[in-house]
Amino acid sequence: MNIALIAHDAKKELMTQFCIAYCGTLSKHNLCATGTTGKIVSEATGLSIAGFLAGYQGGEEQIAARIACNEIDLLLIFRDPLNPKPGEPNEANLLRLCDVHNIPVATNIATAEALIHALERGDLDWRDIVNPK
């Protein structure tokens, strides 16, 4: 699966800790991330992560374009809903695209853990359900 990672500044450490905890599972998949998030997580975990631009430079839009082209299977976006900073990713467009393309998305660690456990069990092979062979 192709998994995209995005984290607001206040949630980058949480994303890093999440990826450390689930490194074994994540290492079996293709990961991409906005610039700073990808760099921090990769350095902390050793995971191979395709990096896009930083969120404020258009990294969010690069991931959105991949979602629109059905090149992302799962989005983890840890956001800070109480203290968003100017220039941080605006998740409304990403969430809309995920809804349009039936992409599972987590905006907090509780949902991310539920999705990772489903991924470990093989429960997220939804493309086979939507597009049977």
C-alpha cells in the first residue's frame, strides 16, 4: 500500500513516536510525506520515505494530487485543530479528496492505530472489494 504522512508542527513528535511504534508494519509499505515530516520520521526510524515539498511550499498539494490519481491508499494526517498555524496544511481539501476516492484517513493517533491494526490484519484491501477481479 502507498501511505502518505502529514503532521502539523505541534504533532510532528507524535507522528514520529507513532512511526517508531509501528515501524515493522510501515516498513512493508511505500511511504511518502511532506518534507519536514518525512525527514524527521525517516531520521528517527530509518524508514524509507519519499519526500515531497514542505507543507507550506506545496507538499500538501503534491499529496492531494496523488490521492486524486489513486496513487495513495491510506492517509495519516496528524493535525492540531486547536492551534493551527498559518501555512500549515489545510486538511479540508485532503479530506474531501479522500472521501471522493474512498481513501481511509486518520486525523489523530486513535484512528491511526485502528487503521494500522486493520492494515496488519489485511482488512484494508478495499480495492479488491470496490473493483473485484
